[in-house]
Amino acid sequence: MAFLFMIIYLLIINIITFFIFGLDKLYALKGYYRISEKILFLLIFLGGFGGSLIAMFIFRHKIRKYKFFLGNFFSFFLWLYLLLNFA
């Protein structure tokens, strides 16, 4: 049951992260105030690594910043460890 809960949670946080990255890209194009990188990293480490990677390539957003790739990499392995050991 815990495994199913974690999978559902990861799906939801990845969808949210995808849309937040897309919104930040839209704000960048329009010249509006941007979403903080701290918020984007928080979403990644809360489990939104997949949504952020997909959004980075679809929206061509934050692809030059290697710290986002590294954040996704570390977050993925952190969540893989959590899923395998605690669910």
C-alpha cells in the first residue's frame, strides 16, 4: 500500500513540476516576474525529477544550467532508494 501511495504521489508531483516549469518559461518569454530557482529545485527534490526533465526539453527551459541536470540526477537516485527500501 505504501508503494502505491508513493507512486501516486510521484505522478502528481511530476505533473505539477512540469506545469510550473512551463509557467516559468512563459513568464520568461513575457518578461514577468519569474519563479524562483529555489522553488524549482524544491519541486525536483520533492520528487518532480521526471516532470522537470521532460519540461526542460519540451519548453527548452533551464537546459544550459547543469545544476538542474545534477539536481534531477540526485533526486532520481534518492527517490529510487526510498522506493526500494521503504515502500
